[in-house]
Amino acid sequence: GILEPGDEVLEGRELARLSKEELRERIPHVSALSRVTPEEKLRIVEALQERGEIVAMLGDGVNDAAALKKADIGVAMGTRGTDVAKEAASVVLQDDRFATIGAAVEEGRVIFDNIRKFVFYLFSCNLAEVLVIVVAGLLALPQPLLPLQILWLNLVTDTFPALSLAIEPGEPEVMQRPPEDPKRAILSAAFVGRVGLFSLLITAVTLGAFLWTLSSAPGADASRAGTVAFMTLALAQVFHLGNARDRRPVLAWHRVVANRWALGAVALTFALQVLAVYFAPLAEVLDVQPLTRSDWFVILPLAFLPAIVGQALAWI
């Protein structure tokens, strides 16, 4: 399966006759090389790098050291490899199995994806908290959130769901995707756009709950409206976890239960948030009031809205 129709095989003697420019033009069409000297291995690595490729070099002998050092990723054999090769390499295969490299690539992609999910979730949640305060100030509204409430959100509502993203299992097609562009930043334009979209959604539902309570609830004061906003913001962030877990819908049962730590984080955070409102000593510290049934009819639909929009966009 190494050779495809039209691919070339290049022998070391022929390779040695090629100029630097000729090798650079020909190397993309060569699938197998034979009888290659250590000097030519180095030339091959350099030719591929000059074409903008990310080069991994596998080797086990002293003669491979120069190419291992020059490659973007040098991989040495841990069992039969020489000490020189191991010292020159970036990675040492302890079992000398090529399949281990594939497993490492897959794990690396999963880790990179989870870092992006973690950053996306925290950025969108924390930016929403900032926007709630800023927009309320610009509109000359009463303060919807108190400093201790924001601290509670950062320590409880954000932390446990975000940590669960660190152990999110890899997406099924993770190894079918093309390699990542090494020059592309984690905070790409599309990434920042998604963060901004969900931050605005969470901000909108939080301020909507705050204004609704102020204007519609009989005898509601700023403290009661702030409690409704506090709970709406917290639950909107919790339910937003599904948008961070996968760019595809996570409503299918096998996707929902794929990360049981995420389910546990949602349940724990929801329980702590309810405790914060109904447990009198904690409620007094956070300056919140017990919620009524009518309050929940406002909080839950609004809190679910960013998650529903996110899943609809993922489905589309």
C-alpha cells in the first residue's frame, strides 16, 4: 500500500546526482527510497522542509542522528536504537512499534482539541460575565451581579464543567482530518467569532431575566432580580457545556454519555447552585433570595436558550 499508480521509487545513487532544486521538485512524487546514505537522508529532510512540510524522521542508528536532529520531530527506536539516536531525537518509541506513533498522533490531536474546547468554554462564560456588568452599567440599570456572586461563578460554575472538558474523549473522525496548519493560532477568527456569539447569547438571556423580574414580578426589587439573573447566568453557562464539547450535536444518547465526567460536573454544579440559593447561611453570604416557582419558569427557558441555539447551529 505504499506505492500508488504514478508514484516513483528513488535509489540513493540517482538521488545523489540530483541538485538541491531538482530534489525539492521531485521529492513529493517519491514514495520509497532505497540505499540512502546519511548525507542523503539529511538532504531529503531539508528538501521537504523547504517545501513547507512538517517532517518526522524515524531512525535507530548513529548514521541517522543528523537527520533526526534536523527533522521537526525526530523519532528514535527505544529498544534497538543507539544512544546517539535517542539523544538526537525528540521522541523515543519504547516498544519500537510504528503503530505507537499513530496512537501518539491521535492522543496529541485529542489533547489539542480539548485545549481549544476548554479555552472556548471559559472565554465565552467569562466574557459573558463581563458584558452583563458593562451593559447594565451603560443602560443605567441596577447592578445585576455582586462581586461575591461573580467569584462564586468563577470558582464553581466555570471550574467543574471546564475541567471535565480536559478528559473529553476524541471525536470519531479525529484521525481522518488533515493535519493542523502549524501557523494557525488557537484564537483564530472563527474561534473568536464563536466565543463572541455565545457570550452575547448568555449576556442577553441573563439581562433578559433581570429586566423581566424587575418589571413583571409583583414587589420585585433589585436583589430579587439579581438572584434571578445570577441563577440564569449560572445555568446558561452549565448548559453551554454541550456547545463546547463538540462542534457537532451532542443530543444523541451515545454522545451525551461519552464523557460521564461532564454529566457529573453538570449535576454537581446544578446542585451547588441550588444550594447557594436555598441554603440560608450561603444565601446570606451571596446576598440572594429563595426563588419561587414563577422565577423558575423564567430562569430555565432562558438558561436553555444558548444551548438550544448552539445545538441547532451544530445540526445545520
